[in-house]
Amino acid sequence: MFAALEVYYDIAPRSAALNMAIDEALLETAPSPLIRFYRWNRPALSFGYFGKFSDVEVFAPERDLVRRWTGGGIVFHGDDLTYSIVIPTSDSAFRESSMSIYENVHRAVSAVLIEAGQGAELASVAAPGVQRQQIYSAIADRRSGKEVCFANPVRADVMLNGRKIAGAAQRRTRAGLLQQGSIQNVDLANDFGQKFAQELSVKIREGQIDNRIVRRAEQIVAERYGTESWLRRR
């Protein structure tokens, strides 16, 4: 998918707001495609840009809530493998359709799982009644009291034994494309991230989140993800 790919293993657990802001800071500055794997410092819940705060506020006592910059639905974090992919406008992959990028990334996820002996496959069609904005989303719904994560698979989501295990959300800007994804409800090998990256590019270079990116992300938190106005905007 990429001629070369920079990989960030961001192992320091961070708040939900800072995780979202780092993704945005990387989108602003990345000169070439990158993938970032990251962790959460407490159980978290992210919901899409167009989501309603009233749908998630009941989880505030137990989870770190954040509104994503990308679209889609509700995703529970903490036990999942969370990643983001940044594709700057200068890279040829940016010219691909959003769905093509979504599908190619999930084919890479599936390939690693299949190699490990798990029968992963991509969902072929969207579930009936799923709105257009959900096409690029990872969806979860626990409001019924049931633990039903990724309840509504859409086209090119990763499925295993009839269950959705990987979904993502995207945003395009003048700087490039950001895809934020989650893989959950599946046992992953310790080297899954490395093999996932290798499926995306044969030329891998490991990088680090430097202080410049963190400082810019902290500024974005103060302006956006850490504010009540952003969280409750809808």
C-alpha cells in the first residue's frame, strides 16, 4: 500500500484527549505515511464527530470520554489495539478513494490474522439501515446493558466467526488523510503490530513521538479535545 512507512509504537499510556490530539498533530506535520499504535491511561470511550454527547454521558463516571475528529459511532477502548494511519497529500495513496484505503488497511489486518490461523474476512456489504456516516466507523452499543461491541458491521470491516473485530473512521483535510482504527474481541500475537505494518509496506522505519509533537498535541487538547464545548457540541 505504501512505498515506505514510519511506525510509532507509542507505548506510554495517554489520556483520551491527548491521544486524539497526537493523531491530529501528526496529520498536520507528517511528511510521509505513518502508523501509530497507542494505549489509554484508563478505560475510555470515543465517539464520532457527529455523535451526540447525550448518548455517551452515562459512561462518564467509569470512562474517559472524548469526541473524535473523525466520524462514526461509539467505540470502547482499553482492551483493544488502537492505531492511527496518516497519509499526507504528497503520497500517491492519498489519491485513492476513502473506501479503497479503508479496505486495503483491513485486508492487511485480515492477512496477519489468517497467517496466524484465524479465519478473518472482510464484510462484503453494509448492514441494512446503516447510515452513510457509519461506513468508516467502529461501532459499539452498550446502552441496552449488553456487552455488544462493534454491533453493526459495514462494508470492508474485518469479521471473525461472524463478529466484527476491526473497524475505523476517517477524515480528509488539506494536509492529508487520518484513519483511526480499533481491533478488539480477538487474541493478537505480541508481534501483530509489526506484521500489520509489514503488510502495509515492505520498507519500515521505526520512529518516536518527539517533544515537538507532544507540545503541539497539548495545545490542541487545550483548544479542542479537553474542552467541554467540544465534548458537548452536539
